[in-house]
Amino acid sequence: PQDWSHSETILRRRDDMSGPRELLQVAAPGARSVAVLTAPPASLADSKRASNFSNTEGGLTVKLLTLAEATKSKNREFVEVTETLKARASAWDGRLADEAADRDEAHEQVLA
């Protein structure tokens, strides 16, 4: 960390900041003041709700794994249904091609 107290400016390093960033007005002697946004503290004290957050996070991890497995299962089912539909469409394409060939042959016989 830098030590800002080495110059004659009003700006000094603040170790006592416990909250988020602050906006400070700083100026060298005889100069105009400038707004400076301070850096956040190196470490923050634990929130009184920190344990609730960590407990909830653990529960969400378990739910996420369950959700991932359910999603994979549904995706597998979707692929199976899609493959079945493709097979049925392919079979119908074959039948239609046979019927079209029979129709064309019958038409040629009628014309002959």
C-alpha cells in the first residue's frame, strides 16, 4: 500500500476506512481542491448475514447439481424423440417414393 503522508498535500492514506469507497476533497496548499475517489478497504468485516449467505450458497450448489442432472436427462429424452421422428420421416419418405414410382408406372401404362 502507498503512504500518501509524505507530501504537504491534505491527501493522506486512510487505514481506518471500514465502509465502501469515499469521495474526498483534496488539495495542495494554495491549489484548487479536487474530488478523489478513495480505494475500498483491503478487507471488510463479516456481515451479520454472512452465515445465511454461505448456508444458502451451499443449498444452491446442491440444487444446481440436481437441476443440471434433470436438464441432461431432458436433453437425452429430446434427442431420443428427435431421432425417432427422423426415423419415421425417413420411413415415410421411402414409402412415398415407392408410391410415386408405382403411380408413374401406372400412368405410363395408361398412356401406352
